[in-house]
Amino acid sequence: MSKSAIDKDLKRVRQLREATQDSSRAMAAPGIALVFLLAALIWASFAVSSGPLSYLVIIATVIAAYMALNIGANDVANNMGPAVGSKALTMTGALAIAAICEAAGALLAGGDVVSTISRDIIVPGAHIDGTAFVMVMMAALLSSALWVNLATIIGAPVSTTHAVVGGVVGAGIAAAGFSAIIWPTIAKIAASWVISPLMGGLLAAVLLTIINFTILRQKEKVLSARIWVPVLVGVMIGIFAMYMSMKGLSRVWKPQGHIVLLIGLLAGGIGWFAAQPWVRARTEGMDNSNKQVGTLFRLPLIFATALLSFAHGANDVANAVGPLAAIVSAVQGGAVGESVALPIWVLAIGALGIALGLALFGPRVIRTVGEKITKLNEIRGYCVALSAAATVLVASALGLPVSSTHIAVGAVFGVGFLREGFSNQGIRNKAVSPEGVFLRTDHLNKTAEEAVANYQKRRRRYLVRRQHVLSIGAAWIITVPASALIAGGIFWGMVLLFGL
């Protein structure tokens, strides 16, 4: 039996094993998720002090736990997708690393002071009393969770932040009218639909171009890798050190800008120095091929994936439990729109829900980001992960409204379109006669139309699946209005059910 036949058989076995695992997970996942929601309900029953509105807090806790499950299922895929798509990690390995790092980030570095979403979106002084405010937050949470759940089912990566914002807008309008909304904030969010994917895509494409010209297109690829891979590792470690000090560890430490820059330079220098002997040892006897050189990026990609997951857990856990913290504060007598402390039991529900949602429902969106948009390898996955962290860092420093989801997916599109451009440029530069192109097919062309079709196919290669560009873009655009409409309906339903 030939090697190619063996490889095909092994691939079929892997696909069958993955399908079996997905089927088992699909059957068990709803039951495990239901047990978690029931546990959250019992937990809240003991954690919430008794009062006239305590039952609303308990209901809101269950909704927040449901939202956390959906964040884990959808949002975390943006960090895991490149590593799985490039085969640097198996699905099981990715789920394990992400679950641990997401939960650790949420518990160790999750924001202990959360600015309520109402303060940024609802006009201060709007005619919304305490009970109405609680219902607005509950409607926002439930609507965003339902929308993200639907997006996960169809395999579309969407911004959970935008879903929550849309929920608050819809419920706020239902409670106090259009004048209650701070519309410039919504305009900034709409701008991020364009800014985020463009920034992520451009930076990922620039990184891939640099690697192409410094390593992959050099005659002596291994020697070039010994020079440039330590530099790239140092850049990665420096960027992530700044990312973590500025974003991921915001709860425990908030250094000034020059301190962040100094941390990045020191960490980058240490990373460059430490990577040199590691790269030299790995390249001893290595074949002078792009595939072999690409394996040098596997460990940096796994490292980047883990750090992105930690930072994501630290920052985005607030999407699940921020509104719940605001509800707890309002019920306990806090003023609507103030910054509120995040109780540890609320934070724990968010952390556990994100980790569990990823483990139970994450593979579908992970495969969309990592495998279905364009083909990724270790180098392209590294460019996606590094550009995602760098773009969030730069955008935060400049005060630009961005979405980490849109950045990561935009980066995947960026490397895909760059590959497509390079590939088609190479085809155009080949001086090949039409007859030569026609004959290099699996069979002789039967008709002139078939010959033209084969020629056109060779003249233009499409390495990014266009249907995913359209479907994901559409999901991004309708997230805010869809969540808003659902939230408005839920708010009025709650008014009828509970009274106001």
C-alpha cells in the first residue's frame, strides 16, 4: 500500500473519531448544561440576601449562567480556531487549554469594578426606576444569550459585547423611549464593524508578508529562520507582555503607558535571547522546506493561544456577569448607572460557565474560524493570534472602538486573501501557453467550454470561501438590531408577567 493511501486511511480514521466525539458531546451537552443552570439557581438562592426583589436576582443569575455558556461556545473560538485549524493543537487539547486559561483569567484577573452598561448606553437621569432597571438588564442578558446561541448553532462567530449592547438598547427603548439611549456610543460600535476586521486583517497580512520575504522565500530557509524566528518570538512575547499588563491584568494592576512600553521591551528582549538556543537546537538537521520551518511556529502559537484565552476570560467575563452585578447592586439599594463591585460568587458563575460552554458547544465555531474560512498552518495561525493581540493593544491605546471577535476573524480573512493574491500573482507570472494549461488536467478536455473553464480555474484561485465572508459579515451587522428587537419583546413580556 502506498504512503498516500495510508495517509488517506488515517485521515478517514481521524475524521470518524472526531465525528464520534462530536456526536457524544452533542448528546451529553444539553443535560450537563441544564445541571449547571440548576446549580447556578441553587447557588444564587443561598448567596442572595432575602428581600422583595431577590427572586429577580435568582432568575437573573440563571440567565447570566446561560449567557456565560454561550460566550464559551462562541467567543472563545476566535482564540482557539487558528491553533486547531493549523493542526498545532487537537480539538481536545485546545478545549482543555482554553477552559483552564479562560477560567483562570476570569477568576484571577476579572474586573473587580464593572462600569455598568447602562451608564455607557442609557442616558443618566432617564426615567427608569430600580425595578424597571432590573428588568432592562435581565431582558438584555436573555436576548443576547439567545442571539449568541443561535449564532453558535449556525456556526457564525459574533461579538458577545455587541449582543449585550443591542440587548440594552432594545430594552432601554422599550422602558423609556428612544431619548433614553446615548446614540453616539452606538455610532462608535457601528464603526467597529469596519475598523476591527480591517485592522486585524491588515496586520495579519503584514506579518505574513514579513515572514514570507524574510524566511519562506529565502534560498536558505533554515539559516534565515535561525535569525528571524527568535526576533518574531521576542516581538510576540513583548506584545503579549504589554497586552497582559494593559488589558489582561487590569483588575490587579494598571500601569501607566511608559511602564507598559518598558515591560514590552524587556520581555521582548528576554524572549529573543531565550529563543535563540531553542531555535538552533530545533533546526539541527532540519530539511530546507517551508513545511519544516513552519513547525518552529507551533509552540509560539500554542503559547499565544493560551495567553489570548487568559486575557479573554479576564475581559469578556463581564459580558455575562456585568449586567448581573448591576442587578445585584440595584436590588441592594445602589444607584442606577454607578460603577458596581463584582461579587466573587457572580464572577465564579461566569468563569465556570465560559469554560463549560467552550467544552460542550465550542467545536462548531472553532472549526468555522480555523478550517472553513481558509486553510491555516502554523505560520498563518501565528500571524492571526499575534495580530489579534497587537490590534486590541493599539486600538485600546488610541481609544478606538474594536471587537476582539471581529479582529480575530478579520485576521483569518487577511491571511487568506494575502495567500490568494500571492498565488494568483504567481500564476499570472508563469509564461505558460494555453495549450500547456489545458493539458495539465486529470483528463483531456472534451469540449472547448471545458477547456476554457479549466483555464479560468487555473488563472484565478479562490483560497477564501466567499460564502463565509457574506454570512459572517451579515451576522455581525444584524447582531445589535436583532438583540435589540428580542430584548424589547422580552422586556414587555416581563412587564406583563411580573408587573411594573
